[in-house]
Amino acid sequence: MVEIPRNRRYSMDHFWLRPEGNTAVVGLSAHLEEEIGDVILLDLPDVDDEVAMSSPCGIIESEGIVSEIISPVSGTVAQVNADLENSPELVNEDPYGEGWLFRVLMDDSTEVESLMTPEEYRIYLTDLHGEE
């Protein structure tokens, strides 16, 4: 069973969002981290970049796999996790903590409500892959 922290919302693209007022921290789920394997390179959005809900905003590269980072909400990138530049393995080691990707100032905090709750995400994973 993959870890699914309760204080987050989840996208169908397997990214999580932890709201903090009108900002939110974004990262990838343990499920996605396991699917892509050892991360070797990240191309994150830049501070002040505009991101759109359900749209690509960066790249995650692992051995033989290149995946898009899909923003779970719309807004302006307020901060990126600079530690990932020299230590992309943090995404694998701690996807819900030190491996966070970026912080976004949300355009519309009600977008959070359209993301899956932890319970809904668990059901989604079960439906997709038979996981629990």
C-alpha cells in the first residue's frame, strides 16, 4: 500500500497539493515516484512563472523515462525546491516532505475542491491498478 497523507489533495496525474492559505505546496505522489523510478533530473518551473491547472509546467527524468510535471492548480510559482537541483533523489527518498517540487500562489483556491481527497485518491489507485 502506497503512502497517501491525509493533509493533501491529489490530481488524476498523481501530483499532490498541500494548501497553505492562498498558497500551496506541490509534489508528486509516492505512487508516481514508484512508477517512474530513480529521479535523475528535474526541470522545474521558474519563480514567477504562471502555471495552469492540469497543464505541464516542468519535466521529471529518470532512467529511460521522461515525464511531465502537471500543475494541480493555476497560479504563480512563488518558490521552487532548490535542493532538488543538486539532490533530485529527494523526490524518491521523501516525496511528501523534502522532495516537494514548488510552491504556488493560487489564482483560485476553489480549484483545490476539484482535486481528490486522500480517500478518493486511494479508490482511484485501486481502480487503476488494483492497489490498496
